[in-house]
Amino acid sequence: MHATRSRSIAKALTWRVIATLTTASLAYIFTDGDVDIAIKVGAFDVVIKLAFYYLHERGWGMVEWGIGNSTLQRG
């Protein structure tokens, strides 16, 4: 099984929406409702973590460990 680059990008984007909303919500809570800081933290978070997630996903795409033809694996 081989994941395409576009699939990796789509997975990264959908995950980043969830994760950025979580981070921005926490920033909002911890800054006593400062919307400006929450937005800035969320924006910075999405840029940095999207890049790292994509690199992580592509890196794991080059690792064969854990995937393979089930008829060839015997434990």
C-alpha cells in the first residue's frame, strides 16, 4: 500500500484544523479570553505543525516496518 502525496496533504490539513482549534481554544482559556493572542498562537501553530506533520508522514511512508503482504508475514 502506498499513500500519495496528495493524500498525505489532505490528512495533514484536516488534522491541522482540529489541532489548531484545540490550541487556539487553550490559548484563549489561558489568556483569560484574549482573542487576539489566541488567533496569533493558532496561526503560528498551524504553519509550524503542518510542515512537521507532513515531513513526519512522508518519513513514515518510507518505512516498510509494519506494512506488507499478509501472506508473507508470519508473526
